[in-house]
Amino acid sequence: MRIRRSHIVSVILFVFLSWNLLTFYVLSNKPMGKVAEGMSQEVLSSRLVQLEKDISQQLHENEKLLKQLRQLRENAEGKCRYRPSGDKFPIIVSQDCGHQPTADVIQQYVKKQYITHIQHPDHANINLPWPQKKFVGYYKIARHYKWALNQVFKVFNYSTVLIVEDDLDISPDFYEYFAATHDLLRSDPLLWCVSAWNDNGKNGMVSDDSELLYRSDFFPGLGWMIERSTWEELEPKWPETFWDDWMRHPEQRKNRECIRPEICRTSTFGKKGVSKGLYFEKHLKFIKLNTKFVPFTKMDLSHLEKEKYDTEFVNKVYNTQLLTVDEVLSMAKTEYSTVRVQYSTKDEFKTFAKKLGIMDDFKAGVPRAAYRGVVSFMLKGRRIYLSPPPTWSGYDPKWT
């Protein structure tokens, strides 16, 4: 059946699951062989204790596997439950692991005609030299992304894709948000993505304004939408690994921007994975997921158009009261509901960001969630702009 180009968004759920199952049966039936003549009771007891530990650990791993499969089921149900239209938002699940229990869960939704299931055919191991072997998972992820996106744009013939990884929950207005911002993405050549994510979107660091949206120089990922033309540009030079950091390089970004929300429209429960829980305990698990439905498609979003947005943004940031970090932390001058903290060097930004509790790293010189070098967030109930001087003229890619 020919796929109509008028479909707005196709959602891909990337399933990066790699299972290493050692069963209770195998462990508990390990051949002990003959107990060597003269083996002490102490040695035998020690071996039995170790076997008991192995069994306990495996039972724990099996329990985690079941929990992950249940989460996969609940996550799929959430994405289908909030979806306003199967025609407008067809869902494609792209599976990379070849794990049959996972495929069985996905097939339950295929039978209900909720989704389409595709499976990456290339499960070949990727041989890397010793220092890079620990990154093999990132190579497989990049390989899968390229294949899956080619399927969506070249085989299914969609014009727009919305990518959602398998360990993301979504907000009730997730689809509404992307439907409303789709026209902006198509019409503005300086936009190259729309994202559901705010890197500093933790509880206490965002306002209660669910309608607030921004332009951002930083590619956020974690629930993001791009057009076919962007993929046609990226696909020939797609990297072998670390695709998201690669997207943030000046050669790919080309001074283009993304739309992002104040309050995230996705949140992650992926504590463990290829990244081995990097940032999860200190950051990701505290991300606030929006719970209010905002009727974005019925709202005027023209304030996000480049010329209007830049004029208002610059005036808003640089007309606010300038405070030091210590004054902000001590709640000085509380009569100001919006204040600015200024940095001039990379080290100043990192020092101030750590004190203020926001992400302090750069990607090709761009701080997370920044626009024109400015990072906007809430602290102790008031708006903070961590900003460069008004004379700022661009990012320095050497700030890494």
C-alpha cells in the first residue's frame, strides 16, 4: 500500500536490548564433579555459598528482565493511548536486538493494528581495537539509527519522523506539541529539529508554565522530530558512533536551531543501558514530565519565529537585573523575579553552572539548552539567565 506523504509524523521506538540469560536451572545443576578426596568441609561450604550467590544474582537479573518487559508494554500502551490518530501518527517500532520475548510483546500491538514492527537485519558483531571495545554499544546504536531512518524515509516514504527511544515515557500532550510545531519546522530554514527535552528540566528548575517554548542552539534529542530533507543531508555522512554528539558539531548544525519546551514532554526510566547509567542518579531521574494537556494546535506560535523571537529574547535577558552567583544563592534582592548572572570564560560558566545546579558541559562550545549562549532556568522560585556579555558574537568550539 502506498504511504501518503501528508502523514505528519512517524514514531520510531528504538529497542536496544541485549540479554545475557543464565538460568537458575543451569546454575543450580552445575556439575560439581567428584569431591576431591580429602577436600575440607570448609572448602565445600565455600563453594556452596558462592553457588548460592550466583543463583541469587541470576534471580535478581531475571526479575529486572521481567520489569523491563513490563515497562516496555506499559510504555507502548502510553504511546498508543495518547495518540490522537493512527493515520496522522503511524507508529513504527524498530527492533535491534533479535530478542524473541521483546518481539512477542511488540507483536501483541501489531495484532491490534496499533503499530508496524520492523527488525534490523544486521546483528553482526563490530570488531574494535582494545581501547574502543567498551564503546561497541554506541556503534551498534548508530548503525541501527541509520538503517531505521532510511526505512522510514526511503521505504515507507514518510516526509517527517519523530524519534522516541524505548526507555522514554511521554506526556499527555506529546503528540499535540509536535503537531503544532510541525509547521514551524517546515517553514523556518533556521530550524532543523523540534525536541521534547529540556536538559535542565528538573523539578524545581522549571516554572509551572506548560505553554512556554524556546528556540535552542543545542540539539537535545530524547524525543525529536526532523524532516526528510534534513535526513537526506545527514545520511551520506552519518557517523559510525556517538551520533548525538556528532549532530551537535558545527558542520552538522550549521547555526540551525531547535524548538524545545520549558517542561519536558518525555522522561527516561533507562537507568542502565549502553551509557551504564551516566547522569541518571544525579540528573535524569529528577526530570519533570509535563502532566497538563496544552492545546498547542489552537494557539498562536508565531512568537517562536526567528525575527520576533530574537528581538524579544535579547531584550528580556539583557534588561534584567545583573547579580552575582553568591547573591542569587543567598536570595539577595528578592524584589526581582527575573535576574541575570554573567559569565565571560569557559571556566566561569562551568563554575557558575555547578553552583547553580544546572548541566555544566559543552558540546562544540554550546552549553546544554542554550540560545545565544544564554541558559534559562528557575532557582528558588525565580527566573535565572546565565548569560554571556551583551557583546556575545558566537560560540567557541574549543569550549569542550
